[in-house]
Amino acid sequence: MAKIKVKGIAPYPGLRDLLLDIAKEDDRIEMDVEIADLEEALPIVLQAEKQKYDVIVSRGGTAQLIRKHVSIPVVDIPVSGYDILRVLTLIKDSNSKPAIIGFPGICQGAATVSSLLNLEIPVYPVHHESEVRGALEQATNQGAQIVLGDVVTVRTAQEMGYHGILITSGRESVQEMLTELVYVHDIYMKGQEKARFYEELLQHDTTGVLAVRANGDILYANPAAQAWLGNADAIPPAVASLLSADQPDGTTVTAEHVAIQDRLCDIRIAARTKEEPAAFVLYLQESKGVPPQPFREIQTPERLAAFAQVIGSSREIAKTVKRAQTYAQTNKSVWLTGEMGSGRMHFAQAIHVASRQGRHRFYSVCCSSAEEERLAEELFGTEGKPGLLTTASGGTLYLEEADKLSVRLQDQLAAELQKGGRLRLIASSTLSPGQVAKRGGFSSLLLHQLAECQLRIPPLRERVEDIGELARVLIAHHNSAYGKHIVGIREEVIERLAEYDWPGNLKEFENVVEEMLLLTEGHYVGLEEWQEAWQRYSAETRAGNGGLPLGGLNLEGTWEEIERQILLHVLKEEGMNQSRAAKRLGINRTTLWRKLGGVLKK
């Protein structure tokens, strides 16, 4: 017995993996899956129909949309009560006010389950992708801080700067869908037997017969029609121009002497415009008569972070966000000081998004790694070709690791900024402006120009109250990416996470939590997963920095050994420039050379 050939359309990666995993257990089914959501799925499913797939499976609004564009069966992957219960369990302890936004298939079930659990969660159903943004604005205006829904809801929420958690389909939902799939395919095949009889009649007709959609895609072509079209996948433009959705259903229009493949054809077009989407049957017979050059060093990200995406409600982070929001309302430059991984880029983007410059582009430069000559050309231009600082009509220029800017570029930038300009400047560094000035080697004029406002980003160890909230967001992302259904982290694990200093801040925290989530098989991350993840992470960290813990500094040696490590570290940060390193350390070059025991050459 031939297997049922199934094309799966998964709106998120985790669902793809789950579909393939469960489909392997059923000998009746041969399935392949692609990741696409809503309109993205249409080219894939139209191609799948041409490739003779038997059934298409998808979920929510994507399945609803696909059904309007293909003739083969489309089976929904449901969102069950279990699926909704899992995500409600994940957020039950959150301080953020939730709302549910999605297509009716998701909203109806979510409303029922939340009602049974006596949870007052507002529900905003939508029927088209275009309605999502309005629903989100309505929800957030009424106090919602975190949004539950399907893929388009989560994506739009993130684009608007809010947190979204995807309601994923679990294993039981996919198994229910496969049962329905086999039943639907059986009914469909019985109808196909009748269709094949009529197709046999058309195969021998000398009149070309075409069934097409309004967009010109071919649903059926008998041999006579194929002779007219050759190997084309769609009807020629001359024929497509004759199709009109305004043609009354059931009527026929005629066009004569239409040129196809250097031949003239008379065409009768019968409309089926009541169908959704509209289709046409065509009868063909022989006529009887006659870009600006892209930046390399300057990055222009399309999706930017917003203040609403800053996770946490601790006093430290709330104070920082409030101050950053105040700065956003001015056009002054801002200097962001923070440790590596603390979220400086996030705050830079959020200030831009919330400012008057937010409707313009956000330009980003990593000063520590940029090629000096190329960056100079892109910022200041060359003869006959103006640079960004001259041509930009607005926006924000973010200088990451601004203290690493070369002396030449410092002077050029300071001179250019004195002329005025339309770009707002945001700079960041692990050093405060005061520390940069004390270290020396940086233009005092440029430092004043870049630090009209100053903001310190707190490290994670100063906001450990936010660890639970940060972990919940990572769990939601992990579930949608890998098809898991983790609903939380045990309290004893949260306590251990809060005890660590996190020198790598948010990035290090994400790495450790991701390791724990990958090891978790059940619904909660427990001590066992934490211990295994921590052992792996610690081993990898030691291996990556030559066996030195926390930042590469070994505190187990003698004072002289520790001092030597610090001196070498500062020297490397200063590009092996002995004068700058000595000045930063508050010692002279001779003392630096002597303490390093001859490692340096005088």
C-alpha cells in the first residue's frame, strides 16, 4: 500500500522537529516539513501541489490561509487544552500582566482553559494577519505586558518591543492530527477515483483544457493544452491578462488571436469566481485567421530592541530603564558604561527606538574590530563620494567600544561633529568617561561630544531578583525552537543561579540556562540538570581560557603572579602599547618592564 505523501508547514522550528519525529512512528505516512508562517507558506504549498503531495498539514491561521489556495486536503494541527495549560503554567508566577492574541482556533481554547483555572486573562481574537498589530496596541493600552499567541502574534509583539510567548502544539496534538489526516486522505482518495474517470476523457480531447487560479498558476492541463504551453509552470502573461475576478461566476468570455509560443490561439474562459480563491477553466484552439553600495564596517540591523523587551522588575534595572527613557526624549549624545554581556547594545537600540530619531536608521560600528581605512571612508567619505555623517538624513550612530577608536578617527570624528549633523551619537564602553579620561590617549573634545549624558548598565549580579523572569523568557524561546514543553525551573535551581557572580552577565546566563534546557526531558529544570549543565559549562570555560577561572585571572597564585597577570592583561587591552598601559596603571614604563621580568623589550 502506497504511503500518504504529506507536506508539513511548521510556523516554528520546534513543531517541524516534533512532526518529523512522530511521523516516523507511522508506517502509513511519508512526511517532509518546511518552516513558514502565513503568506510565507503559499509558494511552498503551491509547489507541493504540483509535486503531487496528498495532504498538507499546518496549524492556526497558516492552515486557514493555505486552505484557500490549494485543492488538496489541508489538515489542522490543533492547539489542545494541554498545550494551553502548559504555557499558562509557565507564566503563572510572572509579575507581568498577560493577554492572549491569536486566530480563533487558539483563542477559543485559551479562553476556556484560563476560565476553568479562574485566571482573568483578556483574549483578543483576530481573523487576519493585518489585525494583529491593532489587537496588540489595544492589549498593551489596557496594561498587558506579555502576550501569548501564535507565531504572527509573537513576531509582531517583538517588532513592537513587547514580550511574546508562543503557544506551541504538543505531542498529543500532533498525534490527534495524524489520526484525522489518515481519515481525510481516505475520503479524498475515493473522490479522486471519480475525478480520474473524467480526466481520462479530457486526455484524448483535441481542445486544450486548462484549469488555472486567478494568479495564473496552473492546476490542470490536458495534453492538448500542454502542447500550447510547453514546459511552463504558469500561463503566459498574454493569457493571464485576460483573467478577471470581476467576471461573473458561470459566465464565459472569448478572446481571439492570442499569441502563445509564436502561434495564435482562440480562448474561451469560463469563470469560477465564487470559489475562494477564484479559478478559471480555459479552452484553447488554433485561431482560424489570423542598489547603493552596502556598508561593510557600519551595520544597519533591521530589527531593533525596545525598552519593553528589557526583562526584569528589579530596582536597579527599573531605575536604569527610567533614566534611559528620559535620555531618549532628548537629542543629546549618551555614553553607556557596562560590563561585557550586560546589554549595552540593547539599551542603545531602545534609546534610538524611543527617540525622535526612531523613524530613521540605526547605524552600529564596533570600534575595536573595524578596519580603520574602510570605516573612515564609510563615515567621512572620499573625494566624489560623501560619507554617512554627511548623507544621513537622520538616525542614530552607535559606537560600540568607543574607547578603542583609533587616534586618527577620534580627531576626524571630533572635527566632523563640530560642524553639526543629523545623526544622534550613542557610545558604549566597559569604561566610564571618567576612566577613559584618566587612562589618557583619547580626545578630550570627542569624549565631551560623546558623553553629554551618561548611563551605567548594571551587571547581572546587581539584579539577581530578575533571574527568574529572565529564565522564563529563555524557556519560552527554547520551547518554540526545539518543540519542548518545559514550564519552569525549580526554586532550588533559581537559588543557585542567583548565588553566582555572572562575570559574563546576560550572555553567560543565557549559555548556562540553554545548556540546562537542552538536558531537560521533563516539564521542570531540576537540580540534576543544573549540576550536569554547570559541570559541562565550567569545564568548557576553563578549557577556553587556558584553565583560568572568571575572566582569565587565576587567584590561586602568589601576589607577584596575580600582579603579573593583571599587568599583562592591561597591556594586551592597550594593544601592547607600554606607555598607555603604564599610564592606565599609574606607574612608569620602567616599573612596568621590571615587574614583567623582562618579557618586554626596552
